[in-house]
Amino acid sequence: MGKWLPGISRRSQARIQSRVARLGTRMAAGPRPEFRARLREQLMQEAAAPVATLPEPPPARSRRRRRASLFPHLLSAVLVASMIVSGVWTYQAMPGDTFYPLKRAAESTLFHLSTDDAQRAGRSFGYAETRAHEVEQLLGSGGREDMIGETLQDMEDTTRSAVTSLARVRRRDAASTKQLKRFVQKQRHQIAGMIPKMDAEDQRRANGYLNYIEGLAPPD
């Protein structure tokens, strides 16, 4: 700066040097106080504002594990539902239905699981009443009347089994006597009401059954 610039007078050079010196003084002094105050206020506001963060997606491995853990529960629910539906169909099965052999097998299993002759007799009486209800439904089925004779025979065989089990009981108490009497009355009323709807062969079989159970009820 001590040298003279070519083409510029000494007075102009002195004026330029004076302006540069004053500019350096202002620059060294830093920003104005009001500018710094505004900047500080703006920074404080931005710092206080909540920062929006996006949720992190769950790892793909954890989703696969969750799906894998749900599969056994879904499979168990399907199996339980299938068992319930099959049980209902088995319980409501009629002679000639697909599930009817399962129904009879279940009855046989429960009969052999009985603990004594009194329990076997009670279950056999119940199965005989079930056969009577099946005969009643077969009469109105409009296509399975050929199963009535076989069902009547099963009913009689079951009743004879109940009577045999009851005869093996050493002491016939009042409860078993009342049970037998109630069974005979119910069967007599139900079978007698169905006889007019049967054909000749089934009527003969049903009348023979009624004659048999008449001798079972103790006199009043």
C-alpha cells in the first residue's frame, strides 16, 4: 500500500486507504447487537419446536416370528371347531347316515366304561329311548322307512340288556324301581303313538316290544 498505484493520484489513494481502514474497523467489530438478538431469538424458537420423527418400521424377522407363532393357535382353533362340528353331526346322526356308526360306537364305549351294573342299566335305558326317537324321525323321513325295523330291533336288544344288568344288582332299591317304571311308561306312550304309521311288519315288531316291556313294570 506504500507504493503509488499507476494512474491514480496521491489524493485518491489516500482516500481509498482511509475507507479501507474504516471498513476494517467495522468488520472487526462483528455483527450489530440487534442482528445478534434476532438470530438468538430465531435459534431459540427452532430449538424449542418439536422435531417430527418417523416411526421405525419393525424388523422383517420379528414379523415373520409373530406370524409363525400365530400359526399353531390358528391350527388348534380349526381342529377344535372341526371336532365340535363332527361331535354335533355324530350326536344328531340317524340310521343310514355317515356318522351313525360313530354314534353307536360312542354309546358302546360309554357302556363298557360303566363302573357297575346299575350304571350300565341306566345307560342302556337311555340308549333304548334314543332308538325310539330315531324310529319316530324315520317315520317322517320319507325315504328311510326301511331302517325302522332294524332300529326297533336295536331298541329291544338294548332294553333287554338294561333289564339283564338291572337283574344282576343284588338289591333293587326304590330308585331303580322308579327308574324302570318311568322308562316303561314313556316307551309305552311313545311306541303306541307310532304304530298306526308303520307297515304291517313293523307293527308286529312294535307290538311284541310293548308286550315285553309290560311285564317289566312293577304293579302299582
